[in-house]
Amino acid sequence: MNKPGLDTLCIQAGWKPENGQPRVLPICQSTTFKYDNSDEMGQLFDLEKSGYFYTRLQNPTCDTVAQKICELEGGTGAMLTSSGQAANYFAVLNICEAGDHIVCSNSVYGGTFNLFGTTMKKQGIECTFVDPDASEEELHQAFQPNTKAVIAETIANPTLVVLDIEKFAKLAHSHRVPLIVDNTFATPINCRPFEWGADIVTHSTTKYMDGHGVSLGGCIVDSGNFDWQANADKFPGLTQPDESYHGIVYTEKFGKNAYITKATSQLMRDLGSMQSPMNAFLLNIGLETLHLRVPRHCENARKTAEFLSNHEKVAWVNFAGLPDNKYHTLAEKYLPGGTCGVISFGLKGGRAAAGKMMDQFHMIAIVTHVADARTCVLHPASHTHRQMTDEQLKEAGIAPDLIRLSVGIENAQDIINDLKQALEKI
């Protein structure tokens, strides 16, 4: 049988009912699972046998949805988390400990910037932020002997920087560390980072994957391509005995599934940031139409960006789908089918005009969320990134007048009309 397309995987991957089973993925809404003998339960706790015993670690509904995302990304293993923040945290913590160091793009989402630059720093993991557009020579200088990973976003939120994945993969691998790519905005419909050298992919499934603003969630997908054993000295957590599991060595026992197995059996066991079965069920419904919604988001965003580019009150528009955008060439390489539905722009009246404009919308809503079916708007400097200093904002490429517009899948002209009337009131 030929390899199925992404549109088929969105619908068919993961849940494969057998004779007499429900056609639709069931919600396994149970915290625990029954066994008939003590020895069988013991084997589960020793990782000697596959199965379910407590939903904090694994749940059939969650695992089925994780498998669908894994197949969409082309990975070997995946794990759902309670949020995208938890996914990024676990992805790094799974291979880092106090005294280690990571390199991260400075254009990442403000919450991620704070996670790596402040919270994990308090836990003893240092982070050096780098300009993703810097030369390879400059980027090499950010690495230290204790560097364990490189992290970036396919399309940065909200600066919309398009990552040169091949450049960053080459850079990471030259220092014997994996490249972790947050693929939230692009989704696997528009970009599959593993095909360009990335090793681990994360998602805030809360965004386009869910697509309807109803369920929080995250996901980590492992490509299975990074050779942890060949770099055993850098990753003892995977290549040396885990005393909390009777001395298991993950790379020896689980091979290409070592990374996800450790994340599930160790981090999820101890930290418990699991996605609920109900949220996984809702996420799966969203995934079934992902291949239909993403092109519509991109089409509407392109039309909206073109309108804004030609408006006399708009100072600038950032959307890689526009031919004159600085990331257009990279977008054509990595995202030939489209980028995403998010646009950023600024007004000639500056920050004051931006605030006034957002108060004039009729259909477009001011919300913290981004990347779902409904068009929404946000002023990052006042909201999502308000914990950052002016210097940090500039370092992250966020101008005071930057407006983040998440273009939904409504009628494109209705979106444009709402923007038009709001601009007229400034």
C-alpha cells in the first residue's frame, strides 16, 4: 500500500478500530486500570511490559492522538502534554539538568522566552538567546561545552521569523546536540521539520491543531534520528542507568524510543503535566479537519496582508507570504504550501494608534489566544510580552506598535471590512 497523504492521516491515523469496536475514538475517562494479578502490574511498573495502569503516565485516548500527530510529523514516538509550555519544558528537561546549557532563538514566544530565560535558569539550566538571522560563525559562539540542545520555532510568535531549519540543524549537530523545533504555527500540513534535519518537534496543540479554542494541550514528537548513544557523555540521563527504574538504560532497552519513553515514564510520572482524555478527544476532532482549515487560514491571511500593505494608515506589514517580505525566500523553501494565518503589522500612529484601533473592531476579538477558527487580535507589548523589558522586547524583535492579527477562516472580505472600518476611526 502506498504511504497515505497528510490529509488521509489527519482522519485515519491513530485510532484503528477492530471488528465491533467504536468507529470514533472513545474517551477513556478513567484514572486507573484493573489487573488480575500482582505480577502483571509489577511488570508495568518495571517497564518490562506495555500497558496502562495510571492516566498520569499514559492513557489509551491520549496515546492514540499522540500517535496521529507522530505520523503527521513523520516521527517514531510522541507524547501529549497539558499545554504547549509543558511540551517545551519537558522536551528540554528530558535531556538537561542543573549545570547544563541550551541555545535558543531570541524570537520565540514570550512565554517560552521567560521559561528558558528565567524559570529554568532558577533550576540551574542556563540559556543563551541568539538572533536566528545571525551568521553561522556568530551562532557557533553561543555554544558551551555543557550545551545540550538548540531550540527555535518554525514560524516565530509573534515576530513571524521563518527559521532556516537546515542551518540550525547543521549547527546543532556540529556541537553534538539535537535541534528542537516548535512547529505550532506551521503545523505538519505546511512544514515537517524532520525532513530538514530537526530531531525533536513540539506543538502547542491548543492552536491550529485543536483549531476551535476549546482544549489546552501540547505534544512532543521524536524523530528517532538523533544518536544519543553516540553522544553518551552529553546525555547521561538517557545512556546511564536510571536508579528510579532499577537501573534501566533507556537507549539500551528502548532504542529509537528512548527519548519519549524517558519523558513519559520519568518526567510525566514525577511532574504530572498530562493532557486529559477529554481534551485529547477534542483535539482529535480538530486534527480531522486540520488539512482543510490550514489552507483557508493561509489564503485569508494573504488577502488580508495585501489589503493592509496598501492602506495609507499602515506603516508596515510582516507576513512571509508577501513577495517583498525578508523571509519570503525561506518560506518558499520550507513552507511552499503557505506559512500560517498570523500577520503582524504596525500603524503610522504608533503604539497609541494600535491601542485605539483594537477598540474599534466589531467581529475581530481581542483575546490572548491565537491560531483558531475565529479572527482575533492582540498587542503583544501590552499583553503576552508585558513581562519583558523594553530591551528584551527589542531583542525579541517586538516593536511597541506591533499588532498580532490571527486571521480565521471566516469570509475573507468580512475580515477585511472589519479592519477597514477600524482603521477609518483612527
